[in-house]
Amino acid sequence: MKYTSLPNTDIKVSKICLGTMTFGQQNTEADGHAQMDYALEQGVNFFDTAEMYSVPAREETYGSTEKIIGTWFKKTGKREEVVLASKIAGPNPNFSYMREKNDFSPASIKYALDNSLQRLQTEYIDLYQLHWPERKTNCFGQRGFKIQEDAWEDNIHSVLDTLGGFIREGKIKHIGLSNETPWGLMRFLEESKYNHLPRIKTVQNPYSLLNRLFENGSSEVCMRENVGLLAYSPMAFGILSGKFLSGESHPNSRLNLFPQMARYNSEQCAEATRLYQEIAHKNGLTLTELSLAFIEQQAFLTSTIIGATTMEQLKENIDTIVVTLITCLKVLTRFLLNIC
């Protein structure tokens, strides 16, 4: 395994992070425990979850992933061997079952954090993240920003101050953002800099060979401000495994089970995936190896979040950590510039 540090901390994390959002819906408790056992054995010491998981979010499965992680901590006693990240959900009118108000007010943050700690059966979370912004902005694949009627008033000072209180209490160690824009990231950094408030350490955004939008602005912010990317959806919901190129249906895949999440299910993505696979095979790699190795070598990356529904997928993803792109890197770069 390869390791780095959470930016501006002395916390060592694996460059592969175990994503757990399938625990409680596609994966049983026993499956989740087996995945965490295997990942830790392979040197993966970084686990990521969220209060709203499993995904897609449903009232019936709300908090199920954190509960499964919590029972694993209790069974194994290995809490201190894991760097644990979780998230508080942002506003969504469909998530009223989570909290009376899905905002980042002091009361909401306290309620969400205390309930996460209870489900996780731990006294602290190493990295506590805001799952998406309170304000209306582009995230989850949206493009074309438009000024909208928005009741949000800039409360970033209050949010950081509240999180700082929980850091002082020992309930969280560090903080991060998720699904955030360059403006939002800089706004949080500005507020912490000039008001001596806790500083954002990471941002968890989508990044893959089929989604390189992070490079347009956010990558510069991360590199100049020393904020680390936690790249999620590195396999584009399984598209970059290449399994859909054969024409087989794969009824148990996330794309078929949850069509509302099919952001990458287009002819353009299929064609790009086919061409990526050609490049991979010409250079003696699998498409999975090419896809994950490309991300792992980015200067702005802290860790790549992988998720799997089977142990075979998990093993394949973790094994890619030994792959370094050398011979095909120049070809790949030229190709990326031509299609993106």
C-alpha cells in the first residue's frame, strides 16, 4: 500500500480509501465486515461513510452503513487502526426523515454528529465533511450555473465556528467538504484564514477518466492551498470496468438497479470507455488498472475512494495501487486532451 498524510496534519492515510455506501443495501452486514477485514489486511486504513448511506438514500436504510461499521468496530476492537471519515447531509426536501431541518445550523450539526457517533460506536470521527453545499449550486453532475432564488445567507463563519467547538470537545479531529465548487472551497479557506477558525483539509468530489471537471479550477485551489482531493466515483459507477462493453445486461449493477444514478450511461461515455480500453490493452493493463492508476498519480490527490459489491472487485481495485503509468502516459494524455 502507498500512504500520504491528510494535508496539514500528521495523520497517515492510505492512498486507497474504502468507500462503504453499498453496506446495508447491496451488501449485508457480513459482506461489509468481510470487506473491512480484507481492506485493513491489505493496508487500507482509511474508511469513508456518511449519515445518509446506504445509497440510494431511503428512509428504511438511513444510517445503515454507519451501523455496520459500528458493529465491526465493536467486534474487532480495531477503531484505532482506522482513519474514519463521515459526512453530514446538506439540504434536500426528500430527507426530512433525517432531521427536522437539513441545514448546517449549530443544532443540526450537533444532532447529525451525535447520531453518527452513536451508530458508529465511536467517540470521535477523524474527518467530518459537509456532504454538499447548503446554497444552490452545481453538483452531482449539473452544469451551466445560473443565479437562482436562494434563501441561503452566508453562514460559513458560523459553520466553521460550530465545527471548531466539536473539535475542541474531541468529537471530530479535522473537517472537509464534498461536492464543492472552487468558489465554495475558497470561501471556507478565506473564512478560516482571517478569523482563526478550523481549516478545511480535504474536498471529496467526483473524478475519473470520464469526469475530469475537477481539473477546471478546483485542482489549482487544492495545489496552491494544500487541500487534498478525495476522489469518488473513480470507476464512473462501474462503466470504467469495461463490463458494459460486451453488451451483457448485468442486472445487479448499480446502473441497472438504480437508474436515477446513471450519470455516465451515455453513448459518449461508452465510446470513450471503449477507446480507453484499447489504450489499456495495448500497454498490458486492464481498464481498471489504467483508470485507477491515472487518478492515483495526480498531484492534487490525497486518496481514491473505491467501492465494491463483491470481494473480487475489491481485490482488483486494491491491487491497482502497484501500477504506475509510464509507457502509456504520454499516449493517454494526448488522448484525453483530444476527447475532453
